[in-house]
Amino acid sequence: MEGLNTEILEEICSVEMPFGKYKGTILADLPINYLEWFQRQGMPKGKLGMQLSTIYEIKLNGLMDLLTPLRAKRPTAKVKKTVFKFGNEG
């Protein structure tokens, strides 16, 4: 990606959704149906709207491979482990 300003792409791979159903999800990991909903309803104003519009276009056009090198730089997110306890367990 030499010669290309990758700042917006780097942000998409590191910034979390600040509100809503997918609060805390990295923008690049948002499902396409959620992005389509924003596209129909209207993207938020400002930088977040630009970021969501960008990832929407990337996903819509099958260009997620553009983000692979940037995502590789990111430290791996910790996986939340869910433990279920049932009434008969101590």
C-alpha cells in the first residue's frame, strides 16, 4: 500500500463501535447487514460516518483483503470465555 494514505484503513481495523447493538466491536468486524441498515437509515455524522461508509464499501465490493496486512499488525483481541454453571454443580 505504498503511496496510499492508510490512516483511515488503520482506524477501521482498530476503532470500536461506540454505541448500539455492536458496541465494542472493531469497525472492520461489523456484519454487512448492520452496515446496510446504516446505509438505508443514514450514516452517523462526522468521522464515524466516514469510517462506516468506508468499511461498507470495502465489504460490499469484496475488498476485505486490503485490510489483511493492517489487521496482522493489530494485537489479537482476548476471547471472552463464557462459563455456564448448572444447579447440580458445586
